[in-house]
Amino acid sequence: MYRFLQILLVALCLLISTHVVGLRAADDLGALVDQLGAAKLADMDERISALARTGDAKVVPVLEALGEGELYQRKSDGKVFLVKSSGANLLLVDPVTGAEAGEAPKAAMQKVKVNNAVRRAVRSALGGLTLFSDDAGARLKAAQSMLQSPNAEALGAIETALAAEKDEAVRKVLDEARAVSLLVSDRTGDEKRQAITLLADGSGRSGLAVLTSALATADATLKPDIEAAIARIEQTQALWNAGQNVWYGLSLGSVLLLAAIGLAITFGVMGIINMAHGEMVMLGAYTTFLVQEVIRNSYPGLFDWSLAIALPLAFLVTGAVGLAIERGVIRFLYGRPLETLLATWGISLVLQQAVRSIFGPTNREVGNPSWMAGAFDLGGLTITWNRLWIIIFALTVFAALLFLLKKTPMGLRMRAVTQNRRMASSMGIRTPWVDALTFALGSGIAGMAGVALSQIDNVSPNLGQGYIIDSFMVVVFGGVGNLWGTLVGAFSLGILNKFLEPYAGAVLGKILVLVLIILFIQKKPRGLFALKGRAVEA
């Protein structure tokens, strides 16, 4: 019994001492917070650093409130509080404990002043406090914050966190954060040279900004190293920028491929200049809009499947419209290209006005499913998921259409009509129905292109007009009716556009592309890949 009482007494003493230490720590933290109110703006960086060095998690909401300008000082005794509106007065809240501390008139309180320098110091301090979080995402965000705001005083915390860090992505950012903080510290020249080498090897634009800033104040012995590192980064960035332009060109090329591939088969098989092709793309985009509206209103859980549902519907809708146009108008105008051009142009105006009357002239919202949202980095490239999926979709459509043309009876008939219409007709092929089904197929593919384009462009009655001229350029450049020519032409023109735009601008770039195509057609009138056949060669 005596032994038990001894143990109980010791435990009670420990509990009391822990409570007293906790109270003393809270008092010390409260005193540091109160110093924020009395400090001048020039001294705030030091006060913020003192709070951050405590390592106490209670400092986080205090610093966040300071950065947002939500800390107030009581004029009578200099104590700092969070405040809430309470009628004519202000309700005071202890920023450390969160306990209410009475009320005060508004005139008795004044806001703790902050400026951009204070906010930067707050971000840096918050980064240091969360470097040791259990959440890897929080640690990564903290490391990125410290990378953007170099601070010599945070160097110790960064190195401690780096020694314990297991996540490779966080370690990479911490390495760069350590390097930029080293450059503004009083460490040795050798350590700074190592930091310069690290920044030159892999940090890109952030390293370039830090090194450019450090060049003005660097020691004379370090300036040659910094200048060489800046030159290396700029050279690397130039290569990555070229790669980014190629990616943008492939992305644009996939869009042009989707818009032009349906036109390629109708133009190739039928010789029809279909000016309403862009409106098929537009109808496919509006089909996507209607599908998403129904899903939003009735089946919100299916939103991520909206594009999968819209694709076959868009194909059927635009294919049916295309079949109706061919059977109702175009079949009476074969062999009269000018009349066909005017008729399809008139149809395009009718379709635009019909959509404008039904849905209105303004843009309609079509959302991205979760699997198409966001982006990721690949080296120095930024790859958006929606563009990547559109490239994959365009190549899939191309492969499916190639299979249809090469491996199916319908494809055999289409190729026969393309190469020699009279001979195909004399062999029993019903060329009028081949024409009708081909036009419907081309229109259906344009509708699926509209589903894809709805993810990256405004859905409006004028959507198709932005792609019809480019689609004809792709078809003519690649070779009329040749799918491989359409593929090569689309990606070639997409990449060429993106390389010309930075120098010539978007409009002049398109004009230059058109001039180059005209010059090319002078040398190769049938495009890159000319079709073979007696009728074609006649």
C-alpha cells in the first residue's frame, strides 16, 4: 500500500509539473505573439522567425492570421488578439489558445500592420513549420514555399527535414530549396558553388530567377560560376521550350486530324467540297452539352462517363444529319462542284442559325470529367490530361477508320469508288449508296471530333467555322482521300503553326502556313500522298 502511494505521488507531481511547463510555454508563446503588435514593419521578419523557431503547432494559425491581416492589438496594454464582430464591440479571441477573452470597443483596438515583405516572411515561416508534417503533400507544399522565398534562417530546418525525408519528390524540391537558401546565407564559397551546380542541373525557371537575383550581390569569385549556370539553364530552357512547342503542335495536330479525317474520306470518295463539315463538328459538341445537362440534372454520379455516352450519340446524330443532307441535296449536284460548294455553305448557315435559335448565341458550358482534368510535368514539359487524351482518341479514330477501309467490304467498295467510279459501278457496286454511307460516316466522325473539341474549345454556334479552313488545308496538303496523308498533314501543320506563332503571331502565322501550302501545291498538286488509280491519274 505504501509503495502504491509513492507511485501515485510521483505521477501527481509529474502531471502538475507538465501542466506548469505547458502554462509557461503558452505564456512565452503569448509574449512572442504580443511582440508582433509592438514591432515595426522592419522588425517583423525577426519576430516571425522567433515564433517559427518555437516549432509549436499553435504558431501556425497565428501566422496565417497575420498574413491575412486579421491580428489586432489592444491599445491599452499591447496584447494581440483575433477579433470577431459582436454588435457595436469586438469579441476578443486569444490567438494561441483560441479561448474567448471578453469584448472591447472598436476604437480600443488597432490592426497589426503587414506588407508584402511581412507576407513573404510568413509564407517562409509556415513552410518551415510544416516541413515535418506526416502528410507528404503538406511537406511538398512547404518545400515549394521555401523554394520560392529563399531564407538563410530556414537553412537549418531544411537540412534537418532533408536528412529525414524519404519521399523522392519532396527530397528533390528540398534539395533545390536548400540550394537557393544557401546562396543568400553566409556559408562557404564551396557550398555555394555546389548549390549553383545543383540549380543549373535541374531547377529550371525557379533556379534561373534565383541565380539572376544572386548575381548582382554575389562575391566576385562566384560570379563566373553563376553566369555559367545561368547560360546552362537558358540553353536547357530553350530546348525544353522547343519540346513544349512540339507538344503544342501535336496537340493542335490531333485536333486538326479529328476535324479533317471525316472530310478526307468524303472529299476523296465523292469529290464534294462540303462547307457544312464544320457544322457537323458543332453538332457533336452540342450533343455532348445535352448529354452532360441530362446527367447533371438526373444522374450526377455518371458525370465521369458523360463523354463515353456522348461519343456514340454524337456519331449517330451527325451521321443521320449527314445522310439526310446527302440524300436530300448533294446527290442532285454531283459533277457540279460550284453548286455543291454554295449549297453546303447555305446548309452550314441554316444549321448555325438553327442551333443559335434553340440554344442561344452564347457559349455553353461543357465540363471535363475528373480523368481529363489537371496536368503533370514530364521533364521540363507540362502535359495537360485533356490534350493527351484527345491525341490518343484521334489516333484511335484514325486506326479504326484505317481498319474499316482496308479490312471490311464497305471499305473495299469505298476504295473502289475512289479509284475508278465508273468501273466500280460496272462491277455491280451501288455507288450512290456508297456515296451516301461515306458522307454519313464522314459526318459521324466529325460529330465525334466535336465531342473531343468540346473539352478544349468554346461550345458555340460558330465552333465549326474555326476548323473548316484548316481541315481543307490538311486534306489538300496531305493528299485528297489519303488517310496517311491526312495524319502527316495534320501533325505537320500543327507543329509548324506552333513554331511560327511566337515569332509571327497567330493570324500572320496562319497566313504564312497558307502561303507555304500554296507554294507546295505548285510543286506537288496532289499533295504529299497522291492516290493511285486510272480515274485519278486521268
